[in-house]
Amino acid sequence: MPTSFGERLLKAFASSGQLCVGMDPSLEQLRKWGLSDSAAGAEQFCIQIIDNCVGEIGLLKPQVSFFEQFGSEGFAALERVLVRASEAGFIVVADAKRGDIGTTMDGYARAWLSTEGPFVADAVTVSPYLGAESLDPTIAFASSNSKGVFILAATSNPEGKVLQSSVSENQRSIASNVASYAAGFNKESLGSVGLVIGAQANLIDMAIDPKKLIHTPILAPGFGAQGAKLSNARSILGELADVAVFSVSRSVAGESPVGLRERVQSSKAELGIGLSR
């Protein structure tokens, strides 16, 4: 029987650490690297990221929008990139932020979380803002295929604070309700229903209690070019640091592919400092 996503994540932490490199072939990034503004350029960018991360880390996070901008050719390129990353042994978290209800969400689930779907990923990011419980069928589908989800909870962007810290009818913040919903699926060890909590998010403002999330994987973007330092990883996430995937993208991609592996190694070393007790 296939191991759960949470079990695979724990194994990756033990063997390769908690650093995740984002693959973000934005038009700006492609131009920096001297690549064409095309699906082919995006694919070439990601191939170089994958090849330079082999043997260094165990987690990759492709941003789906940067492929979608190229239409059908972009999605075809993404399919090939995901296969290459999976065959290289990486755990792949597709940053797609899907969220809907009923048969519409079923379609997204089949695309991203099926063992036979077009997009080969171990987990996908999802939005709870049509009601967290609307994700119940998606989570069940993911679990049946030994896949995972990361639910948006407390993001780093300042625009998100007003909504996420708002108090609902049960006198708890929206973010806190989302966190409790995810934690309810993770009873022991590391579960497969995670949360996205940005490095710049204030857990106190969001009324999120880290003690209730010890079995809930955390996807933590916002490090590197977005401002937070990997060397401060534990001081930023506190008790959540041990279950967190720390994501960096632009600071690793840099101005050119030259020195890419060295930047991966440097980020890995910095995170090691940030997680040391």
C-alpha cells in the first residue's frame, strides 16, 4: 500500500532537509536568464532548476500560473516538468491554489490529485474561501490516492490580513478556523492535510495556536527575496518549524543559471543554521 503524503514528507525531511525550491518561470525571470518568453523557455528554466537540485534537496514547488500564461503549450510543458521532477525523486507540491465546489472541484482534484491525472504532483495548494468544508471531497480524494493538500490559511501578503484575521460567528478568526479544520485530519505523526502560513504572517494576529498544529505540515513561503531570512526560520515559525516546508524561489534562481547549485547549497546551509537548537 502506498505511503501517505505525510509519511513521504517526513522521510524527505530526514534524508534531504526541509528546504523547498520554487520553480517560478515568470517573464521577468526568463529574461534575466536569457530564455525566451515561451513555454519552451519556462520548461528549460525548470529543467535547470531540477538538475541542479538533485542530491541537494527533496522538495520542489512549481508555480502553475507561470505555465498557464502560455496556454496549452504551457500546460504541456508543465506536464513534462512534473514528470521529470517526479522521476528524479522529488516530492512535488503544485502551487495551483485551486478552490471551488461540487463537480467543478472534482475536476480540479482529478487533474492534480489522481494517480492517473495529467499533472504528476504529490500535493497541491487549495483555497478554503468557499467554505473549508467544501474541501471535504477533495481531501478524501487526495487521501485515497496517497496525495496531500496545503490549504491557504495565513498568507504573507498585507491584503490578506483583513480577511484572514476577521472574526467569524464562532468568535474565532477565519485563519484560525481554517487551521482547526486542517488539524482535524491529522491525528498522529505528520498528516497529509497541510496549511500555507507565510513567513510574514503574524500568528498572534491570526489567533493561530501552534500547539494545535504539531501533526499538520506547514508550507511556509516568503523566505529569500520576499524578505524573511532562512537563518531566522525557527524564530519566525517557532513550534511549527519542525513540521514546515521552507520555500525559496527568486533568491535561488538569481540573475542567471550560473552558480545555481551553489545558491541551493547556500540556502540549505542557511536554513540549517535557522533550524539548529
